[in-house]
Amino acid sequence: MSKAFMLKPDLGYLNLNSDRALYQLNVAELVEEALKNGEGTLADSGALAIDTGRFTGRSPKDRFIVCDEVTEKTAWWGDINIKFDPHNFDILFEKITKHLNRNDFYVRDAYACADERYKTTIRVVTETAYQNLFANNLFLRPQVNEISDPEWTIIAAPSFLADPLVDGTRQSNFSILNFTKKMILIGGSGYTGEIKKGIFSVLNFILPEQRHILPMHCSANVGREGDTAIFFGLSGTGKTTLSADPERELIGDDEHGWSEDSVFNFEGGCYAKCVDLTAEKEPQIFKAIKFGALLENTNYFKGTHTVDFTNINKTENTRVAYPIHYIDNAVIPSIAGMPKNIFFLTADAFGVLPPIAKLNAGQAMFHFISGYTAKVAGTEAGITEPQLTFSACFGKAFLPLHPTRYASLLGEKMQKHKVNVWLVNTGWSGGAYGVGRRMKLAYTRAMISAALEGDFENIAFEADPVFGLQLPLSCPGVPAEILNPRNTWSDAREYDQKANELAQAFVSNFKQFEAGASEEMLASLPKVVENTH
């Protein structure tokens, strides 16, 4: 529906002037607005290409939660969830709305959770048209007659800068969640990932407590036989790539809920990494970069409007946001049944973990709550090369509750539904980062296909002596020698030393969870050898 015929909502509850609001613009109108405002340019594929400015990734140290009666005793406070004063929130709210009222701004009503039983309505108020296009692409899109009053409101203004000395922020940018007022304020950053991860954090707080639903930082797809697969992993580990399988239908690429009888997408779109993207490697994502898609921080080949996906001069965290129906085989609505296979994806910068291993129940819980990977360059400010990290539940940065709450829910659901769990290393083989090579995508796809199709059921396995993981001795389409990572190193003793080093890191990290761990989990700790020579 054209903006000329869409009745504007009363924004008085936000201290916003409704006459300034450009409400529920369609894709063409938003692109036109963005071009008129000088926010970006059109790539020759038709996609809108923009720069997010100073921030090309999330800024975790500037994410806050208002500490009040709702959150004080329930939130997992610390370096992930940083307390923010309610009074300072109110002051910032007044300032940011006054800032927006100076010019036209963009308003969109949307919702999260594809399963209608758990629908959460959202109003997104943005300073720029491109942010509103992002909200259109990433959230679920109601029909005009389905729009209802929002439960949550997001206000995002990149050009509004906080005064840390007055406003209680760390620096001029911020992202603040208020669970009492059901509002998210984002200022000083044009990186759109702050918008989507804000709502993800909200759902991570609400759904386990109120609905007994496990919120998951994962991608998911479903096969022709109705077999759902879930892919856990942090940004850069391959969630989006590996779930975009032409032989299976895509449920979603990043955020899902696991209820008593369904796996459902929180979102209505995908936010895919673009670095080194080609039509050959990832045809579905490449094909989705067309009119209506939003490219972030990419570069053109000189003198053209053709995107050079190898160019990372702005950031390695180049992105494209598009509606899920841009993927030909997407499930609409994005709901499926119980999972049969779960994959924990890790980009192991040590080159120690196997390319695929089967986990027992205790190991699955251990690796879920450990959430080991390497932070990949560009996904967060200041990260320029892969760094060892443990992110509880493969999404520590988005967990308002203690990780054991999510881990216990996962364990309960895994055992109830008898799910196969696999650890998959999409990182390095033949040596650590800088020496070894990144695992070939074709090999990873072949191993995941073998797991999905049951090809490992009649294949022998061997136990890894350090991590206790079960490694298959063969896999269709994959050289047998790479299945045991120790065989890929030129010096086995160096491998043993590095494996011992990683094992020690796992054990040290797990100490914070030992008090609440089951015997199965404790038995799954890797074996640290005092002397590897």
C-alpha cells in the first residue's frame, strides 16, 4: 500500500510528531528515499548498497539492560548484560525523540516469531530509510489488516550521540533494552545488526520463562521427509551458508525457537555475510542480492556499480539483508517439526578439532554450554583476525538469562526427542591459523549431507584420545585422511601440543559452570596431558 493511503499511527506515546513519520513505506519507496537522502547507491544487481559508518559490527561493550524490578533478580548481570539506570534511560529517550522530531523519520510495524502462538509485535522507528528497509527485510511482515498495537518499540538514530558524562553510557554510541517499558534505544551506530540482535535478546529473556521455549542462535532447514536440522554457531562459522541447501527447504538463517511441537523462525529474512561471495559457492545467497536487498559496507569494482565481494577495505563483515522469500526453497511460514539432527559449528583457529564428530548426550551439553569458536574478523569492533573464544550456548552476547537456563532446556528437549548431535569444524585443518588451511566448504557440505542422510549409521568410528569425540573413519566425497585432524599436521607432536593447549582452555572455561553441571557433562571434559612429549 502506498504511503499516501496508509493511515499513520498516533506516536504521542513516544513523544514523536506523527506528521513527521513516513509510515510503512514499501520497498520501492524506501529505496527511493534512501537514494534521495544520499544514504547509498544502487548496485547493478538492483540491491541498495550503503555504508553503516563508524561501526561495521556490533559494539558489545555498549549494550545495556535497564536494571529495575523486572530484571534486577532475573538477568545474568556482568560484562554481557551491563546494568543501566532507569532515570538515565528516560533522559536518553527524551533526547533521542527530540532529535528525531527535527526531520522526517521512518516507522514500520512488524513482528517476530513465525509461529502465530508466540507472535511478538514490534514498531521500528528509524532515522534513515535504509534502516527501515532492513527492518522490513529481517522482521516478519504483516498484512495491512494484521497490524496491531506494538508490544515492543525500537528507536534507532545513528546521528544521535550520547554524552557519556551526562547520560551514563560508556561512549557516544549505545544500545539499551528496557524490559519494563518494552523499548530498545539505539544511538550513535548505523550498524543494522544492533536492531535485530536487540529483539533476539528480548526473545531470549521472554520465551524460556513465559513459554518454555528454547530460543536459539542457529539456522535451520528441513528435508523432503520432514526431518528438521538445526545449525548452531557464531557469526562466520557457516550457519547461513550451510543451511542454504538447494536440496532442503530453509526455515531460517539465524534465530529460532524450539517449542513443544515446532521449530520456528523468529525472523522474516536473512542477514548473510558477503565476503568472497560467488554464484558458484553460494548460489542462493548470490541470487538473493537483487532489488529490495540491502548491501552493507561492500565495495564496487572501480568505475562500476558491480560489487567486488573480495574487497574488504571497509570491513570483513560485509553483509546482505533480504526477505526470506528471496530464497527459492524457503519454508513459508517458517515453521517445521521436531529436529532430527543438531550441528554445533565451530571455526577452530587451532586446527585441532575434527571436521565432524558425533557427540553423546553429555558431550552435547558440554559443547553447547562451552560454545567454542574463533571470533571472525569484522563481526565485532576491534577484531581483525580470528581469536579464541567461548560463547555460552553459541550466543553468549545475546543471553539475558544465565546460560544454564538455556542449556538445561536444550538437554531436556534433546533427550525427549532423541536428536543426533554433531560437532563440525568449519575452521582450520593441517595446522593452526596462519599455517593450516580453512576447511573446504565442499567437504563440510558432504559431511553434513552424510549425517542428514544417515550415511554414518553403518560406518566405524574411532575415539579421539583428548576430547573423547567419535570420529568417522570414512565419509562419501571426503578424503579419509582429513577426518582425523592429527593426520593432517606435518608434525604430530605439534598437533598434540596444540590439542593439549585447547583442551586446557576448555577445562579452564568450564570451571564457571562446574557447580551446576551433571555427571555426564563433567565426564565429557577433555583430557589434559601434563607432558605431551
